[in-house]
Amino acid sequence: MRRALGLLAVYIAFATILLLPWRGLLGHPEVDVWNHAWGYWWVADALGSGSLPWRTELMGAPGGGVLWYVDLVGALGQLPLTVLGGPALAFNVAVVGRVALAGLSGHLLAEALSERGPHGWVGGVGFATAPMLLCEVHNGISEVVAVHWVGFTLLATAHALRGHSSRAWVLVGLLGGASVFANFYYGLTAGLLVGVVIVLHGRSAAGRSLDWRGPVIALAVALPLAIVALWCLRASVAAPDALVRRSAALNTALAEHNAVDPRIYLMPGTFWSVDLEARYGEPFRHTGYLRLSATALALYALRRPELRRWGVVALVSMVLGLGPYLWWDEAWVKAGGRLLLLPFGMMQRLVPELAITHPLRLSVGAQVLVPVLAAAALVGRGRLLAAVAAVALTAETVALSVAPWPVPVSPTEVPSIYKEIGASADPRAVLDLPAEVGTTMATSRYFWFQTVHHHPVPYKPDARAGSTGDPLTFRYWPGSGPGRSLDRLGPTELAHLRTVYGWVVLHLELDARLPSRGRIAALLEDALGAGEVVEGRQVWRLPPS
């Protein structure tokens, strides 16, 4: 344990230098960083007021709804820091810590599959700098950065297979079950891959004497945790007032949005499975690139028979990461007029509840095992070669992958108008406009402003006009969709507006990016007067209806 803590300290320093989180929130300002950082504040705020972070009136005004915050594990783990230092510090520490824990899990797993030595740094640095991981830091999706859960679950499995003790198998079950709470995708991946490892080990000469009671113990420990996590997730989206909903139509639409081309694993440069920027105008970045240097070393390591089953596990993870159907050159591959079904698609037909909309996350097993196997290829090769390999893997991530470096940051400054609103006893909501800027998540910053003003907003986690809790208001804003806008606000609309909202804030910089720029201001000025311009925002303070 002392040695592990020492290694962790080194990886924390490495992750801090790698991500440079000196100012702002780690993540691009037009993707998912704002609503994820908001969750850290909301969990602390809910618990501080004596309520569970399950239902909130802060989103989806008027009325609010049920919300299962997707990174609850991170928010609870950083709760003291959120209270003492604020959600920005807590969020950044969580992201840096998870990259550091990824490094530690890769380092220890590399040693567990071979022996102690300087080659362990190749596995640790290789996993901490995985292009997939840095892309998710860019996207601000904090729970997807928590790849260390899979690394530690595989590490515990390797030790359990070596020692065959009941305590070791209990740890496997605890880590696997907790992975479902941390990230459903990683919990599913960990469970499937641990099963593959156990079966392959049991079929090997070394595993002929495997006591199968150990895996049964692990399953008995993991299942209750997984069931509770899945029940919470299912109950939250099935609630009548759920703030996040999932439907078959949405899952179908996301299948193409998040499709995975097999070449993504080995194609360097700016190769995309789906060019989200060009096709949808979204600045998200997703990649499964394993790096050619790491792949070459991993293949060399497979000359050792005892490592080959881990190579098979990595391959299984890659195949699962392709999703239900084969995608190639930005189109579905068809055979006989039908989509070409892949192994995960077969699993979905057996268990239709597996609504996987981000299949690439299932490749996380390969993301850790490829650098770990690369490290195993360097056993006994000395410190210099290990250092060169670690630097090469990092350099390939920066120079030959789509992972951005330095990682962009989002500003945390909150305009003064929201501090003024926060001091008001008026319980009405705040209406920030425009509702959306193209297909970006730029308007999610409204959630961050809420951490200061503490008043309800009409938006749900996917900040869009079509996903608000107030369709009566959003049916008449220009740019809110075809057939929705009115030329002017009548008495009914004005009465509703003044009943629900105490403030309307038009963000002029965001409005200027809309094809309908200026129309929202004209509509409001016609009904409410000129308002006032404060720090680049046009503000109307509404008297009660």
C-alpha cells in the first residue's frame, strides 16, 4: 500500500502537468462540461439542505423533476472539496485524480501480468495518455474519464486468479459492482471481460485447478450493487416527471451519431468514425485510437503464452466497442439488404434492455490492456528503453491522434447580474436566452450561472428549446423550431412569462451566432421595453403577474 500511494503521488503530479487545470473548468465550453460540473454543486446543495439528490425543482421549471446525476460517485467523493472550495475545484480535482488513477491501475496491472520493474511506467503512462481518455476530458464528460474502474477490476482479477483466495474474489466483486455505479458502460465492460478472463484461465494449464467458488463469490458480491445501480437509473428515466428520458427513437438516432468504424483503433491522424463537427456541427471528440507504437509492442509481447489470453480479452473489448452493427466509411455495412450484425448486437437481441448508445466506451478494456501488454514487452529491457517507450506513447497521443492537447478549459466567471439575482427573495425562475446555439451545448453554461443565483431554470440537462419543462414559453421564441415563433407576445403569453420568471437574460454574444439574431431582442423589447444591457447581456426584470 505504501508503494502504491507513492506511485499515485507521481501520477497525480503527471496528470496535473498533462492537463494544466490552472484556470477554468477542464473541458470545451461548447460540449458537456457545464452540466457535469453543475452536478457536483447540485449534489452538495441537495445534501446540505437535507434532501436526497434525486428530485429537483432547479431544472425543468416550472415543476422540476427526477434526476439521477450520472456522475454521482464523483460528486459524493468530492463532496468535502465542493463545500470548501467550490464545484470548479472539485470537478477539476476529480478529472485530474481519475487520470492519475488510470495511470496507477495501468502501472500495477502491467506488473501483475509480468513482474515489478521500470516497464510498469509504460503501462501507467500509456493508459493515462490514452487518446480516448483525453478526448473525454475535452468533452467534459467526467464519469467517462473514470476508466480506472475497469483497470482496477482487471488488476484484482489477475491477483485473484494467482492467489485463489476468497478475499481477493470479494474485491473483484466489489470493484465490478461499484463500476456500475460509476459508469454503466464500464460496469458492463468490467463484468464481461472478467468473465472472459476467468473462462480463458480455466481452460489453460495453469487454471485447470481453478476453484470456481471464487468467481461465484465475486458474482454474488457484484450483483446486488449492480442491481441497485441499474434500478436507480431505470427508475429515474421511467418516472413521469423524469428530466432525462430514453426512447427507442432516440436510441436509434444516437446509433448513427455514435457509430464506430473499426479503423478508429489503428488509424493515426484526423480520422473519425463519424465527423461530428462536419455532419452535426458538434465539437465533441471521440476516438478509440490505440496508438501504433503501443500496438506493435503489445503484439510483440504476445509471443509469451501466458499473456495471450489478455490479448484475447483486449480483442473482445475492441469488438464490443464496435457496437451492434458494422460501420465503415460513414455508412452502415449491409449484407443481403440487412445491417451486418456484430456480437454486441446479438447480445442486445437477447437482452433488449441493453440500450447502448455510446458503444466505443466498451473498448476501455483494450485501452488499458494494449499499453499494459506493451509494457510487458519491455520486461528486463532497462529503464532507458522504458522511458523512451513511455515518452513515445505520450508523443503519439499528442502528435498523431485527434486528442486535443493542451486540453481546453471553460471560464468559470459568473456575470454580476446573477449575483444580484441570487440575493433576491423572489422565488421565480430565470429565463436565459437563446435556448440553443445550433447543435452545440453552448447554452449549458446557464447551469453554471445557476450555481450562483440558485433560482430555477426551464432547461433540462440537454439544454435545448425542445427539452425544456415550459413548452408554453418556448413555442414563441424565434429560433426555437419551425412553426413555433410568434410575431409578438399577447396578454396570455405575457401573463405566463411573468408568473414563471422573474428575470429574462438575453446573451447577446450567443444570439449573434443565430440566423435569427436580433429577433428575440425585438420580441422582448416590443413586449417588455428596452431592458438594460449589463456585461454584454440584455436584462429584463419582470414584475409579478
